Amino acid sequence: MKCRSLLRFLSDYVDGDLPTATARRIGDHNRVCPTCRRVIQTLKTAVLCLKNTPRLHAAARARRALRRKIAALRRPGPPRT
Ligand SMILES: [Zn+2]
């Protein structure tokens, strides 16, 4: 596997969502390629940071206002500028 072809599998690899054979090929490449190893480690760290970040909850009034605006955008009408 070449570095460039690894990129399209990167997210699924880090999430553990790849078929075993593909994950094994990436793992094999990861062991011999310091550049990809660094990229994968960086992505894993970023994912871990995001998982450990507390979710922010918008106030109920703000959520309702946002839903109204989204609904208005979805309504058919004249093109917006
Ligand atoms: Zn590589």
C-alpha cells in the first residue's frame, strides 16, 4: 500500500470500521512508514480529544430559534441571494 492510497481509508481505520484485510494492510504500512504513522497517531489523538470534550448544550430558546430558521430555509420559495 502506498501513502496516498492510505489516505482515503484513514478515518475508517482510526474508527475501526474497515474490513480486517484492509486494516491489516494499513497496519503493515503503518509499521514501516514513519510519515503515515505520524498522521495516524495525530488523527487518533484528535479523535480522542474530541470524544473527551464535554458537549455543549444550547439553551432551549436558542434551539427553537435555530430550528425555525432551518425550517424557513427548507421551505420552497424564490431563490435567496
Ligand atoms: Zn506511508
